[in-house]
Amino acid sequence: MSTPQAAAGVTGAAGPAGRGRWRARAAAAAVLVVLAALVPAADAAPGWARIVRTDYGVAHIVADDWTDVGFGEGYAFAADDACVFADDVVTLRGERSRWFGPAGRVRDLADGLDTDNLTSDFFYRRIDGSGVVERLLAGTDPSGSPAPSARSRQLVAGYAAGYDAYLAAVGGSAGIADPACRGAPWVGPIDALDVWHRLYQLALLTTSVGYLPDLVGAAPPGRASPAAAGPDTTATTALTRPATDPVGSNAWAFGARASTGGRGVLLGNPHFPWSGPERFWEVQLTVPGELDVEGATLAGVPGVLIGFNRHVAWSFTVSAADAAAVYQLDLVPGQPTRYRVDGVPEAMTSQTVTVDVRGPDGRIGRRSRTFWASRYGPVLVSGPAGLGWTTTTAYSLLDPDAANLRLLDTVLDIDTADGTGAVAGALHAHEGLPWVNTVAADDAGHALFADVSVVPHVTDVQQAACATAVGLGGGVPLPVLDGSHASCLPGRDPDSAAAGIFGGTELPGLVRTDYVANSNDGPWLTNPAQPLTGYPLITADNRRPPSLRTRLGLRMIGQRLAGSDGLPGTGFDLGSVEKVALNDRNYAAELVLPDLVRRCRGQPSARASNGTVVDLSAGCTALAGWDGRDGLNDRGAVLFHEFMAGAYGPRFFADRYDPAAPLTTPARLSTADPGLLTALADAVQRLTAAGVPLDAAWGGVRYVRRGGQRVPIHGSDDPGVFNVVDSTLDPAAHGYPGVASGVSFLLAVEFTAGGPRADAILAYGQTDDPDAPHAADQTLLYSRGAWARLPFTDTEVRAAARLARTVHP
């Protein structure tokens, strides 16, 4: 990936010599280990980072400048999860087929991607070969996106060098403890460009990366099928999001009027994968006088993504805005790689990429693939979505995040913000958050919501004038627009950070002194007392009914503020927000369980989908005895979960959604629908065949194995469950072993007169190494519904220190 020219392009102020200095210093890294003591910063030599580990292995890093704090972060992260990032580096470099063969699978639960290695390699080699990351680093991209700051470049350079220093210190991959990559030849040094490619990958996660097979599978009619180049390269995805998105989140912020202490309170509850590069990792970063932030980030991503500092705390939720668009191309007859805009023919551009492929005999061959692009973006195909490449029509994906390397500058400005106003300023200045909303609370008692993400500048007028028949009726989640007219091109606002996107002032935002909340729906009901309306349709489609999860979240907030939820007092503090977040309520059950039990008892047998008549009486009894929660000891939850998997859909409710009552409709079970009992009979059949008792305790059949232990897991992925946990029934295991995605990094922060108090749970632990000391400790914490206090001040960190290291680059 890294040519000499590319290396020169990523060094920032340090220049090429600076990069070489770091690589040389990393190779000769010296590590001083001091147990049960801290090394004062004043005693450390120039060019150092102090790494302190507190309970659960949380890393606290102090250094004198941005490069060195990045070095410490990269070093500490590699000690915990080197294998996770090393595997992603192979992906980013387009080398999976070389190391693992073309037919191996690459799965990224964050975007629902499951494809073969060769398809993945073609996609990432296209990015690498295009030079887009280098252009964005240099500030020469045609989009006008500004180059990253010197501060970001220094942090990235230090991070890469720190990662390499850890590998050098343990003797390379042979010294890595994690069996996932111990001794693997594909584990080796990285450089700053690898980290920038990782940041770029994260920006594209829910757009281009999510449609990766559709992009790789596009070939002009009459050309050789891409399948000839290797397995599974023909796109088969429907270009639609799954019913339950792999990534999502809840986030609440409370201001002075809704908190018991008159200052801000935050709950962050992202739902992310439990494996792969989108695992969170906990860290505190300190550069005296410049930075002091604690929270979590993702594999290979410097800084802190979700967290808090002395004055403000924040979290993110996946935005409901359309982050990309599809353009329908009017092709020139007989010329499938030429299209017309305002009647004038234009030639598509092409890019041929070649990847190394390991054969069955271990020998390395080469495969090539040609990509085509219009002025709107790369051509894609999706048969199930009706987006084909014919002799008359083709489709291009417009992804404005393809010009976004602004994420890290946005994050660092948030990390150093002194309140919600500064957070908003960071969002507006950079527009670097690719597909998330921001929710924040500060010590002055303000609560902020902002969806200042990267959104195509497609106005409502353009949508009305340019929408194609496919876009109106094909089930494609993205706008499908007419690419034959230049008037349908995305526009730009005076404050847009790059071409083709809305400026921050045109995007939804709200500041309150009571609360703001989001659970992945549009911004409309962020606070029902002040509905957010009047924004472009592409950013905030208020016609969509809120999810049951959104409804439950707002209901729980209302009950807490009214003091009607069974907890003492009114309003939120650290303890109450934690209790509410983990109460395991199932709102779908609260709405329909009594009617379902009555319907079941009225007809205690039903015909399953396979025609078998199933006795429902035991199931009825199990449901009747259930309290409607998904706690470890709840019995009946397992049957309701399997029932919802087959029953929930357009016919589930008897009443219709009423936009005038969005938080209370629909609410009545469609008991007259015979399909309900069929779904219940199917659920009984599945559980019986899997050897799962219908009244099994939820924690007895839903679990993970971590650190050699079987740990029961509460929560669910049913509609209307706040604390989402996604796992699948495995008949061979007689239950639900493992968690694919869901609750990940739980963060609760309360600001007091003495500063922030913060608790957290990293549900899968600080490391993915199954044999490491911290592989299971926080999973056990989550299982118990307990939280870990995060030491923040220097005094607190010293008191909680379990291990300290000073690392010298």
C-alpha cells in the first residue's frame, strides 16, 4: 500500500524524515515496566508515553505532545487487540486472497457484509489504487475537502509507530499471546497510511462498504462476467437494509431541568458488533494543558470516539438520514460505458485493479477486475433491487463520504470541547462525522442533539423532480435520482465542508435544558415538546413511524421525570440512568402480551407453517407467567422472542399508525389474524426441536463463552427492547450461544460540582484474546447489571493503578 510518494503525503509537518524516525525508533523500542507504581511525567525522558492500567485493563495514557500520546495509545491498543486490527489491515490492503485464499469469507457485522475475500480485495484495491486517500491528505481532492490538521497527523503517526513498537517489543507476531494471530505471517508493521485508510473505511461503513458486492459485481452488458474472476463476485444483495440494522444505538442527554443535580447527565448505549474492527476499546488520553478525555474508540482509530472530559460528555447514534444516493444513467445506444447528461454524451472512467491470489497449492497468482464510474460515482448493480446494467440504463452510487477524511479532526475537537456549544462548533466546522447523530450533555446543564453528518445536498425540490420509478417503487432505501439532467446533481451550501453536501446550518439540531434522546429514528421526536421539523426530507423523513425502541426510550424518560417508574424521586442522576438503561423492559410485550395470552388460551392448538398441528397449551402457560422483561431469570421470554421473529410485521397490529399520536400508535395486537397463532406454533416447534424448554430461564439459554466461562446474557433484539442483544438460536447448542452485535460500550456520566463521575461497561471486555485476564471480567459485570467506575483525575488514576509502563519510541 505504501509507496515512497504515499509515505511523503502522510507525514504532515514532520515530513518524510519524521516518518522514518518513528519507524526506526519503533523497531528499537525500549519498554520499562513498573509494577504498582507510576512514573511521574517530570521524570520521563523526552519522547515518552506513560501507560497506566486500572481495573478491567482500562488504559490511561499521558504524554507531552500529540505524537507521543498517539504512540502510547497505539502501543496499549496493540497489547490488547493487535490481532483485530492486523486482520483489518489485511482487508484494507486488499490482501485477503493472498493470505487466506479467494474463497474465504470476510464478515463485517457492522454493515451486514458477508462476502468472499476476492470481492473484498477488489473493492479495497480500487480505493488504494485511486489515490483518493492521498489526495484528501494533501488537500487536493476535487471535492474541496480540507486536508487533516497537523494535530491529527501527529496523532496518527504516533499511533502507527506505537502499534509497531509493541510488535517489536514482543518479537513480532510470534510473541503475540492471542491465538487468533500468534505467529501469523500476515501480522507485521503498519504505517500512518494504514491508519488513514482505516479512518476512511470507517467513513464509508454504512454506504460504499455496505454496498461492496454491488459495486464489485458491476460489469457492462456483453463483457465477461465478474464471476469468472473468482467466486462470489457477482452482486446478489438487495441494496436494502436488514429489518434490524447491525449497528444502532441509544443516547440520552439531560440538562439542568431534568437532572437531580442541576448539571448534565449522559447515557451512551451504542449497539455494535462483538467481534471484528468495530469492537470498542477503553482509554483515557492526556496531554497536559491540551487534552484530557476518557471513553472508548474502535480498532485502529486514534483518539476517543465516545466519552467525556472535564466539561462535556457525548455519544453517537446511527443517523436515519440518507448518507448516499443512487443515480440512474441514460446510456448512449450501443455504448454501455457512455451516458448522457442534458443530451450530451459523457464517457465513463475505468480503473483496473489486480490482486494477488493464493491457489490451492499455495502458489500466488493474480486476478484483475475493471471498475467503471460516472460523474456521480462508481457503477453498481443489484438484481434483487432492480438495478441492472443494461444496454440502455446503468446506476451509480453517489457517496459523499468518499471525500471525507475529516472524521479525526472532528473527533479531536469534540475531545477537547469545553461544553455543548463547542461540540456543535466542531460538528459544523468539519462536518466529518459520516453517518451518526451526536448527543451531548455538559456541566452547565445543556443537552445537545445534532445530526450534522455527511448528507448529499439533494433538496426536496430535486427529490420531487428527479426521483425515478425505481426510487419510488423498488424498495431501495436510498433516493434513486435521474442522472440525465445536471439539475439533479447535489448542490452545496456556503458552509459546506466539501462539495455535494449540506452545510451544518441546514441540518437538524436542538439544545434543551431538559433532555434530548435518539434511538436511530429521525430527529423529529428528539424531544416531543419541541418537534424538529422543516429540514430536507433526505435528512429527516418525519413520515416514518418511530420504532418501538424509540417509543420505549421516551416512555421511560417520561416516567422517570414524573417519578412513576418505581424508582425514588424524580429526574436523572448517575444511579437512576443506569437502572433505567438496564431494566430489560420489552415494550412489544407490554403492548401485546395480555391479548396474545388470551388468544392463545382461546385456541390452545394451531397449525404450524409445515402443516403440523401444535399443542400451544404449555406455551400459553409460559407466556402467562412472564413479566414482560428479558432478564436472566425471566421465564417465557424465550418463547416470545421466537414468536416475534416470525410474527412481527405489517399485520402485527390491529390499529394503524397515527401521525398525531406517534408515541402511542399502533398498540393493539391483531388477534383476528390467524397468522399470529401460526407464528406461535412455529416458535414452539423450533424451540422444542432445539431442546429448549418453553419456560426456560432467559439467562439459561442465552449466553456467551468468554475466558473459559459460560456467561448468561440479558437483553434481546425484539422490537421494543432498549438494550439490544442480537444472537441466534442454535439447535446443536440448545440455546442462543454467542452475541453477534448489540450492547457494547455502555457509558453513564453525571457532572457534579467536583467534576464528572462516570461509570461504564464494555460488554465484551477490553481484549478479544480469549485467554487474557480481561477477556471476561466486564462481560460478567454486564451479566450482573453492574457498572465499573472510571477513574478520571490524576489522583483517581493513581489510586486505581494496577500496572504502569513508560514506553519510549
